[in-house]
Amino acid sequence: MLEELILAGGTTVVGAMATDSWLAARGGVTRLFRRRGEDGQSAIEAQLDNNAALVARADDAERVRQTLLPLWLLELESLLDQHPDAADELRELVEEIRERLPAAERTWVQNNVAKDGGQVFAVQGGNVIVHQALPGQGGGGGAAG
């Protein structure tokens, strides 16, 4: 469950960059990271500003957002590891930012590719439950979402 919150937080933060929702998102993220003290909070503010500027200048803003996402996942994971009490505040921030985002930024695209006999079981906003038979036992398996 915490992994889902971190993913939601990261995608929401980078999704808000270079949108009309950015100032509210930046303020909320800055408040969230106040737990790291004044120097840590200042570092996050600088990182937020630099990342948002990269998105704003980019010809392909979505590619830049996707590139920045792992960084913000690590930052949020680190914060929640050190301060588990921040989870509720992050959850509220995600909801607040999502409500302010333009419709195009509320929609997430997921591309999955399976090659050479590989399998992909993917979902957004739900669960995938897969039951597969062992090789030679038949029953090809199935997925429910």
C-alpha cells in the first residue's frame, strides 16, 4: 500500500510541473519535506524549481516528466522511511493536486510490451490476480482485474 502511495505521489508531483497547478503542488511538497529541517527543505525547493524548469523548457514535457519520476519516487520513499507519519499528509496532497490538475494531466498512460514468449500483467488503479498452472499441467492461467 505504501508503494502505491509513493507512486501516486511521484506521478502527481511530476504531472503538476509546468501546469497551472504547480505553485500549489510546490507549496505542498515543500511543507511535506519540512521534516528534513531547514536545509533539507531548501534543497527540495531548489530541486523542485530546477525540475519544473526542465519540464517547462522541454520540447517533450512528458518525456522529461517520465525521466524525473524515479527521482521523486526515491525522494518520497526516503521521506516516508524516515518519517512514516508523513503518509497521511502525502495522501491528502496527492488528492489536492490531482483535483487541480488539467484533465490531460489526470490521465496516465501505461505502455507494456511482452516479447519472445514473455508475459505482462499490468493494471492502473486496481489489482491483478494471476493464477498460472505449472508447466505441463495445462490450464493456461487467467487474469482478473
